[in-house]
Amino acid sequence: MNCKFLQQCRELATIGFPVHKREKTVGVIGIIGFSPEQKEKMLHHSEKWTPFLQHISSLIEHKLLELDAEREKSCHIQEEVPEASAPPVYFAQLIGAETGLRDVITKAKKVTNSISTVSLEQMLADYERSVLQRYYADSSFAQDKAAIANELKISLSTLYRKLEKYGLE
């Protein structure tokens, strides 16, 4: 009710998940729907989006902790040098080299910079495909179907259907 954009708000649906760092909430990652169709899809598939956002939140938390550890290590090495203001942390630093996430972010940037929309199902499919391809790039992990299913938060039977869909059997 206190939002200054309340009367002009175009959001019809939001699924948000907190980003924590050492048990303190430091941000939120979410998916927003701007059309009735997107709202309906979000409601219908919310059980898929929550684990996805939880996973992304966890990746961000781990990266934040890793960056803190690197900063701390750097401070110990340079004890004699007074620390200037801490450099900003950019989102690209947090996600590292995970190509699936980079693809999702690229599509999200297109949405934020234009009036067009991107299919949420397509974004999830791209993420799933990138996880599967990453596992299959290392043949020792390709045999551990339970680990793959666990990372994607899906059952083994659903995993086998997705492997077939992406030609990774």
C-alpha cells in the first residue's frame, strides 16, 4: 500500500524467494508476470518455479560467501595496506560461468529493456537443458541420475523423459 507506483503497477503475479547470506536476508530473486496469461502459467506451474528460485538463491548465497572469503583472504595478505571502499559486487560475478543462468539473464534483460515478453517455460527448459548438458559433459556424472534429478528437483521418471527430449539418453 505504500508503493508510490501502486496506481500504475503492471505486475499481476510475483513469485519471490529470499536471498540469504549467513542467515540474513540480503535480497530477493523472483519471477514476475505482467499479463493474465503469464499469471495463469505462474499459478499453474508454481511448484516448478519455487525449487528453481530456491536453487538460484542458493547459488547466489554460495557465491556471496565465496566472494567474502576471497576478500578476507586478500585482507590478510595485505594487512599493511588500508582498505579503500569495498568494490561493488555485480550480478555477473555472482553467477560465474554457469551458461544456463547466463542465458536466462540474457533473456530477462531483453524483457526489462523492451515491451516484449519471454516464455517462462522456455527459460526453465533452457535451465534444465544446461544442467543436463553440464552433467553429460562429464561422463562420470552422467551415470548418477539421482544427483541430476535432485539438482533439477524432479523425479527419476521425469528425468528420463527430459533426457529423451534433449537427446541425451
